Amino acid sequence: EAQVTQNPRYLITVTGKKLTVTCSQNMNHEYMSWYRQDPGLGLRQIYYSMNVEVTDKGDVPEGYKVSRKEKRNFPLILESPSPNQTSLYFCASSPRLRGNTEAFFGQGTRLTVV
Amino acid sequence: QKEVEQDPGPLSVPEGAIVSLNCTYSNSAFQYFMWYRQYSRKGPELLMYTYSSGNKEDGRFTAQVDKSSKYISLFIRDSQPSDSATYLCAMSGVLTGGGNKLTFGTGTQLKVEL
């Protein structure tokens, strides 16, 4: 089954404790991205990756890091989480076709930073 | 001003009603227009996709794009309780080097009641 898998689904952590949210896709997609979803603000892109070892900032990259060492994996790293990073996070992947629009989303990770 | 504006609702309609969901946008570079459906506690999934202006129909769903007015719509005919979800409009511009970036509306929450 074609899917994007995120882990964990739910996470409560304390301010300053480094954490990683994993994302893996089995569709051989080149393009992957991370979004956060907040009430009233919708989905906002954090980082994206066009291919292995190619990453770039989205609209709200502050406080986040990513890496793309393998095509299928795109982890999101919070080096020193803060309460304003409490949010619902989604990983998405899509084929690297010009104008391609179908992004496949993971199930989401609900993060609470206390 | 946000690039994409969407009425957040919530919108409550009786079963069988025709539903109209809308978004406006300001960026003339957007070429691809999509509607995603998001059920509670799930990731968004692509519902409809339209390129440039015009209509597209898929079963009970019709997507319309009016680029001259920078306005897109999704119509749901014979609405069902299973249509209860949040509907997100999204628009795509082309990134330098290929690929695409999705810009989302904040979503409209729809409830179809028996």
C-alpha cells in the first residue's frame, strides 16, 4: 500500500529537549516536505526537499532542521523545542514532476511542548 | 494579507443539500488548483485538481476555477454525512528548479447532518 508513515503520532515533551519526528514514504517520490497545521493559520510549509541531499526552507523554518540522506526518509528535528512549536505536523511526498500537485500526506504527529 | 483566503466555517447543512465552498487568492502565478479533504485526526487527501480556469466534475463533486476573478469553488451535490470533514483549498506555483509548492487555505469545516 502506498503511504507516508510518520512516527510518533503523539508526543509530549519538555522545553529544550531535542526530538526527532520520522517520516518515510514507499512511493519512490523525490519531493518531500513538512508542514505544521495550526488553528486559523492552516497548513504552513516548514522545509522541503527536492531530492537526496537537497533541502530548502519553507515559510516557517525557524527552530527546525531536516535531513535527506535517503530518498524514502525525511526526518524533522527540533533541536531545542519551545512551547510555540506545539502543533500538528504533517509530512508529505509527491513525484517530482513539474506542476505535479498530488501530495500524499502522513497521518500527522501531534506535538505538545510544555 | 494572506495569499489564499478561505472562510473557516463551520458550515452545517442537512443531508442532500448542495454545498458550496470557496477560496480567493492574490497570487497570479498560481497555475494549479486543488481541493483536499481532511477527516478528523487524519492527514489531508486530494479530492479534486484543476489546471487553469474551467470546471471539472467527479461524481458528486465539481471544482470551478475563475482565474480572472482569482476565485475557486467546490460544489458538493447530494451531500452525505460521510462528507463531514474539513475542506482545504490549495494552489500551486512552480519552484525554481522544478517541483511545486502548495499554498493552502485555512480550511472550511463542513458538517452534514441527518
